Amino acid sequence: MLGSALDLVMAAGHPFYDNDHQKVDTPDYSFMYEEDYAKLSAGETDWNYFESNDDFKKMAEGDVKPDQKYWGIAQVGSTLQNSRSGEAKEPYSDPLNDVVDLPTMTTGALNALGQDEDGFSVMIEGGAIDWAGHGNNPVRDIEETQDFNKSVDAAIKWVEENSSWEETLLVVTADHETGYLSGANEARTEDNPEADNRFNAMEGEKGKVARHGWYSGQHTNQLVPFFFKGAGSEDIMARISGTDSVRGDYIDNTLLANLTFDEWWNDDTGQADDPEQPEDAANPSDDGGKEGSSKGFAAGLATGLGILGAVVGGLGFLATQMGALSIDLKPIYEQLKRVGLR
């Protein structure tokens, strides 16, 4: 990634710190190549490298420069907080690591990218929600989700203070659910043949972990929430694929990408077609032409929250800028080609 056209990277995964924010003698290069870290930390790349809490805070306060590339690694191991030591009996019962949080990263990232007059796209992921789901850990799930919610609030605040909903689209969604988190005593198993075999609400006392059940340790096929606001919203609403009897209207999981590449980011030459939809998907916009299409918004961001149990889950995507202004799509196409999606 050092040689990519990306402009900003922020993450955990520091090779010289463990999951409790303690410095280690033997580095762990599980999350990045040793050679890349050496180049970054020695200032031998075109990236501005930083890692201290103060550096992250300065970016969030607006200490950024235009036409610069930023790479920040928090001084912690695999995750900011999820993997820290402790019994996780109740939310925040285990001391938190003294490291930057996701809302601060979010504001700093938007300050840096927001200087580009041509607009930008960014993905912000509360990825440890997925880890909590795999571990069937409700305490860490609550902590990580609340941290993510604060990052969504930070993104909303940034848009309203630095841009507008007429030119920015914010999306909060998930790539999948993890853990099949639901109410307690729902599914009958060999160990629990007397279970209710029906949906049960997650209930409990305020400030305590609600009564609940985990019915998987892996990713599941539950429908995930899709929240969105701002420019382009009408394009999404015009392409509802169908209606689920429990969760209501839903869209195809390729819709946002298709809209982004085929409509919002086209060169307005008439070459882009309507986003492809599954053959059985209804497309209410077919009779309405392009009147609902949002053209010309100049800033953007996307937020995603990792993978969460039954509330909201995690991968985010964002759309920015189209129309008369041009966007450098090279970083995005580059990453899509790497994973075989484009």
C-alpha cells in the first residue's frame, strides 16, 4: 500500500506494542511488512507518518496541510480496545488503553481529505465489532459499537460544519452480521432441547448486559441495516429491490457500487447505463427517467462499523463528487482490481 495512490491510512497494528498498549522488545509484523514499517518510521516515503495520541488529536483539531499523504498507526497491537486484557464482565469494567479512539481518527481523516476541492471518498470501519461477534462477547460488542456510534456522530458533525448534505452522502452499513446475536433461549440444540424455538427480545436492566443468545461464531446471512443521508439518497430509494416481511424494504448488495461507478462518478457523456440489478429485482426508477439522480456533489464520506450482532454491522462506503469536476479514481480502481471486483 505504500506505493498506492491512497491519501490516508489510519489503523491499529503497531509492531512494537501489544494489545494492552505496552511496548514490546520483539516486534510483531502480523499487520504490516517489516520493510514497510521501517521505511515509514524512518521518513523514507512520501507519507507523513505519525503514531502518538497527540498527533492524532492535532489532526482532529485541524492541523493538516493540503496535498499531503498521512499514515497513522496507533500505539497498540491488533485492536484499539477490543483485545485488551480483562474479564469483560460489564462494559468498561476493564481499564481502557490510553490510545486514540475511532471518533478522533474519523475527524482527523475528514479534516485531511476534506481539503481536496474535487471531493473524496473514505471508508471508516469499526472492525473490532466483528471480532466481538466471533468471540460471542457482548461486553466488547457494546463497547465497540458505542465507539463506532460516536464516530458516526463525528462524521455528521463534520459534514454539517464543513460541507452540506446537498453535496455529501454518508452511508452506515455492514458487509455481514457476525455471531447471530439475538434473544436468550431461542434455538433448540442438543444441549438445550427445551428452548422456546421462537424469537425472544433482548431485555434487561439499564446499565447491564441484556439477556441474549449467540447462535453462531461465524458470519451469518442475516439482512443488515443500511442507513444513508445526503446527496444521492433519492437514487438509492428509487431502486428498492423488494420488501422483507420482517425487516421491510431492502436493496441489492451491489447497488451502491453500481451507482457510484455508473452514475455518480461517470463523466456525464451519456456512456453510463443504469446500475445492473438482479433479474427479479423491481426497479421503480425505470419509468421515472433520471429525475431523481443527484449530480455534482463535491464532497463525500462513508462510514462503516465493523460487524455487529443484531443492531448494525460493519463495512462502510461513501460516494463523492461527480459531474463537471473530475475525480481521481485510481486508488479505488486499484484496490478493486487487487481483490478481483473490477
